[in-house]
Amino acid sequence: MNPAVLTEYRRLRGVYHSAKAALDAARVNVAFDAAAAQGLVALRVVADHDTYDASFVDTWDLSSGRRARIKKEILRRADDEGVWGVVALAKGPCGHLHETDSCWGFIGNEWRDSGYDVDFKRAALAAVGLS
């Protein structure tokens, strides 16, 4: 196994529930890093200026007081850490980077090692034929 993939796999093994998912993510991350070093792909983190909506907590089967405390904590984190979108970019035939995938509403850097990050990277790699 590629030493870089092995190192990343070991890091991700504590993040993912299965060895298979960790290995897949490790392979994508290493391939993405190599393609990014060549300027073929990139991730861009962009401020999300929409008001964060924590109403999803209202659907949880908890007491109303507990839901209120959780929502207050989520909104405090959003205020302290910011709310972000992540945009995956890939070099197109014209030589410019174009968007291949994106998702918004991440508090702080919670998008890292979330699974979404691997999806972004996979989409960018596929757009340049490296999937």
C-alpha cells in the first residue's frame, strides 16, 4: 500500500465506522492532494451569509428545555466560529477552475472529516478524469 494512503488511513480509522470507509476516504484524500499540487483541483471555503437555521433540533425527541439549550449552543457556535460553505473546484478544458460540487451551512470546520469533504474531493477528481 502507498505509504501516504496508509498514513491517512490510520488517521481516518478513528473517524470512520468501518475500515472500508476509512480506506476509501484515505485514497480519495491522497489522490486529491496530488491533483491539487498540480493545480487540477481545489477546495474553497466561503463564508455563508445566510442566517443559520437550527430548527432541525425541534424534530428531536427531547424535552423542550433540552432542545432550547442545544439550539442556543449551536447558534453560539455559529456566531463564534462562523458558518461556511465548501466549494469543490476542478480545472476545465479552458484552464480555469470551475465548481463541481458544494454544500453550505457548516459551523466552523465541522466539514473536515465529515464525509462531505471526501464527496467534494471525489467530485473534483471525477471532473478531471482522476476518479
